[in-house]
Amino acid sequence: MKLVTAVVKPHKLDDVKEALRAYGIKGMTISEASGFGRQGGKTEVYRGTEYTVDVVPKARVEVLCEFEDAPDIAAVIASAARTGRIGDGKVWITEVDSVLRIRTGEMNDSAL
């Protein structure tokens, strides 16, 4: 099994969710995140005073899937989240040793 994790711009979250549902994903975990990459934050002006925001809001999307689906899911997320501007985010894939469905006790593939 694999875990596909993506950090995307919050305003692209609905597009990502719709694209994943269209692909056939049955479940995902979404959480709020904040951070910065190459842009190093951003400068904003509020009531005439300029200040620097060192972290920017992001959305984190996690999808647990079978081994062979991970590259396609990552591509679906990247396509839906892409704006072409700095700060679009990242997608990465990690190995998952085992999964346990708490309610039923099912393990691994049957727990997906």
C-alpha cells in the first residue's frame, strides 16, 4: 500500500476533491496546514503598514491506496492543483507497512 500526500493551495482544494472523486477515490483525509517553500512567505499591507507573513495557509490531502494506483493519484492531484504560479504545492508518495480498520479489525488491502 501507499500513502499519497499533497500540500496544495486552499482555493484549489475543491478542484482536487472533485478530481479524486472522478478518479474513483472512496476516501481521503484533509487537514489545514501552513508553511512556506521557495517563496519564503509573502509581504502584505494592512492599513498602510507592510508586514511579512512567514507561513502561508495550505491544505493537506492524504489518500491511502493500493501500490499500483499511487502514481495515477499523484498525477490527478497535481493536475487539479496546478495554477502555474509559485506556491502550488507538492505531492509525495510513501510506503505503508500495514493498515487496520478500527471498526471491523480488517487489515491491509481489505481495510482500504
